[in-house]
Amino acid sequence: EATGPILFGFASDEVAEAEGAAAFAAWQSDESDTEDDMALRLEAAMAAAETAALEAEAEAEATAAAAQAEKSLAEQLRAAALEAEADIAPEVEAELSRDALAMMNIKELKVELRARGLKLTGRKTELVARLLGEEEPTEPPRAAISVPLSECDLTDRQGLRGLKAVELKELCRTHGLRVSGKKAELVDRLADFATTAS
């Protein structure tokens, strides 16, 4: 009497386990089958088990593909969010009006320039124009001194600041003052001298 086919022992994976179960079920279905019938039935059961394994593999691949598509969608959304954030930046910059910039001091203007990656040097009017994206004003050529140095008002610090360093030194030399130092020091030296002398 047939005792049935020898099973594959402990299944090493799901496919082997399915094949073994199918083979045993086929053998038990009809013990009166001939050996050829049993072989055919076993072959059919094995084919069915292989088909089931392939379907399971295809389902796993589909699940992996869906996960990959979800990851790709998340990356696209992240990129879109960054692009939208970049688009907002010019709108923020446009909110800086000329009046608002005029109220800022040099240090505050430089903070705004640094945030936008712009050059930090220049006078206030140049910094404001740079932030507004306008053409920066060029300094007009300094007018020649209309009066001789000997007639300059030494108490007028603003007027002294309009002179060149070499002219300030000439004034210092004329009045017997030291000629060393920076331009601001020369202006102060001449103005202090004029105030003391008066």
C-alpha cells in the first residue's frame, strides 16, 4: 500500500512549503489512482504552487514599486515646497519701500544687503539704491574750491570735510599745526585751532 510521497522536510521558504502541501493534498485526493495519475496530479499541483509563488512575488514587487512611487512623490512635494519658498523671497524683498529703507541706519541696511548677498560698501544712498534694485547714484565730481585756502572758514567743519587731505595739511602747515593724522583728525585740529584762536 502506498504511503504517499516523501515531503520535502522542513520548508526553507514559502515556495517549498506550498509545493509540499500541494503534493500531499494531491496524493490524498484519490488513493486508487495509478502511479501515472498520481504523477500527473502531483505535477499539476506543483505547477499551481509555482504559479501561486510567482503571483506572491509579483505582489511583493508591486508593493515595493508603490513604496518607491510614494517616496518619489514625497521628494517631488519637498522640491515643490522649496521652490515655492524661493519664489516668496522676491516678494519679501519687494516689500522694502524707499521710505522704510530711508528710516534705517547704515548697520540695518547692511543686514538687509547681507541677507540678499549684495555688496555692503558704499554710502547710504548707494545701499538704498542697491536694495531697491535701482542704478546706484554716482558721486558727482567735487567742485574746485572757490576761495583760496587762506580764506577758508576753519570753524566750518562741514566745509573742511569737503577739502582733500593734502589741502587740510596745507592749512595745518600754514597755521603752524601738526600735519600728521587722518583726514578727520586734521579737520578737528583745524576747527579746534579756529575756536581757540577766536
